[in-house]
Amino acid sequence: MGAILWYYLLHASGYIPRPLSVWGLVAVCLPSINVLLVLYDRGFSDNPIVMPLTGLPYLPYEPVLGLWLIAKGFN
């Protein structure tokens, strides 16, 4: 929940480009939805491929955001 709030605030403030903040929101929401489905045992707990696939968009996001902040910084 904290990451969703963080990326929403980055989106609303305009400190980073909109596509980058939307990528962060989508990348964090996918694993969150999967965690809720596993928590309520909707058949995903026995499928070992679903969790890595939902977390895949988040994997390159953190380094890209970090490099962008180092290169450009905040306005």
C-alpha cells in the first residue's frame, strides 16, 4: 500500500514524467492483486509461474526510476 501511495503522489506532483509514474503504479498493483488472490486462496497458491509474471514489470522499474532521478533530479 505504501508503494501505491508513493507512486500516486509522484504522479500527482509531476516530479517525474507521467509515463514513469504510471508504470510504477501498474507495476505495484499487479503483485498486490496477486497477493490478495493468494491470500484468499483463489487457486494461485499452487501455480508457481503466476507470481513471477505479475512481478516482472516491477523488476526493471526500480533501477530505471533510480537512474532517472540521479540523471535529472527533481524540478
